[in-house]
Amino acid sequence: MKYSLEEIQKSLQKKLKNSRYIHTLGVEYTSVCLAMKYGADLEATEVAGLLHDCAKQLPEKKILQLCRKYGEKISKMEYDNPFLLHGKAGACIAREKFGINDEKILNAIRYHTTGRPEMDIIEKIVFVADYIEPSRKKADNLKELRQMAFEDLDKTLLMILEQTLSYLETSGREIDRHTIMTRDYYKKIIKE
């Protein structure tokens, strides 16, 4: 990593609107708390939490360009809805701008929205932290999810995936197949 956490924070503060930056700091903080609970690498988890939305506010054209340039796979749905690619574009930025080469960090950034089957602990933490961080107010049963996150990360992950899919279905939005695959995978794991 060629940048310190403080330098990354300063860079993000300049690039992100204030509400997104506050959310980012909340995900960083929550990721570190969960990393301490579950014994994950603190620095790697903190960096992933901090950079998870670094591409969120880029124009869709730039997001597509970054993903193409760095060989990220783009599904038809992602191509039609480039905002869904901000995680993949964020992994590109983390590598290019901040010198992050740790695939665990890059995957946590890459999959923080959709998830994927067989996520490692850092991926799970950032996925959950993105949903439960302190400035989030709109999601259902946040109090329960925040408590559960420190008791059973996989069950929390599954509950978030199910809520997300339910929201997307009722609002008539397209659903990324990775989110369905991830939900089905963790549903099976938890039943076993």
C-alpha cells in the first residue's frame, strides 16, 4: 500500500459528497469493530471499509471505462446499469490510485454490494458494515441486525441479503444474479 489511512481519508473527503464521506467513515469504523470481534486482519479490513465506495460518485461512463481497462467482468445487467459496477470500479481505483494489491481487500471492495458465495471474513465484514453502519437509518430492523452482526456474521449476512432482495422485488428493480447466488449459498450453509 503506497498511501496511509490518513491520506486515503483526505483523498476521499475531497472526492465524495459529505453524506457519502460520513457513510464511508461509518463503514470503516464498523468494519474495524467487527474485525476485532471475529479476529480478521484489522488493517486490511479498515482499508477495505474505507475504500468500499471510492467509485460510488463517478460518472457511469467512467465506471465502465475503469472496469474495461482493468479487465473486470461486466454482465449485461451491469452494462445496462453501470451504477451496479461501483464496487468493481472501486477495486480498480484501490489498485491504481492507492497501490492496494491484496486480493482480500480488493474482493471486499468489489463484492460489497452484491456479495458472492464463499466470501472470506473481510468480504463478509465490509458487506455487513455497509448495511449497518451508524449513519444508516432507513433499513428495517437495524437495531436487531446491528446486535446480530456481533453474534453471528453469516446469519446477519443472510438476513441482509433477504431484505435486499425483497426490497428489489417489491420496488420492481432488476436483481443482480450474484445477490441471489449469494443468498442461496448462505441459506444452504446456515441450514447445514
